[in-house]
Amino acid sequence: MVPVTNPAWTNNYQPGVPVEIDVPDEPLTAMLARAARKGGRRTACEFFGAETTYRDVADQVERAASGLASLGVGPGDRVAIVLPNSPQ
């Protein structure tokens, strides 16, 4: 694991949020699958009162990946997704 730090942000951290974290050496897809299994119907994100569960996030990612695949995007292809800073 690689330690990640960002001291410039720590003044704004909520109490109990660690300054340093260990980043696992595994694909993001594996982390998401594990979070969906463990978190299930627990809230992963709340945005303007709308709650999204871990399972919902995994389903949304799968639908987006399927949509890209249907357009011919495959392993190794690069895709830029430009969105505003929001959960969508």
C-alpha cells in the first residue's frame, strides 16, 4: 500500500478523519464490488436529500460500463467523461 497525504486539506477535515490513508494495490472495480457487497443498502452518498446506496452505485457503474461497451469501447480504450462536480 502507498501512503497518501495532503496536509493542505487537513485544516478542513472533520474530527476523526485520518490525515494519512493506505491505498490498496487493487483495481478500483474490486474496491467498488467489495463496498457493494459489504455496504449493500447502506447509504454511500447523500446529495440534496437524495440517498444512493452502495449497491445503487455499483449498479449505476455497471450500466455506464455496459453503455460504453455497446458503443464499442473496450479494454485499454481511453474515455474522457467530463461532468460537473456532482455525484452523477
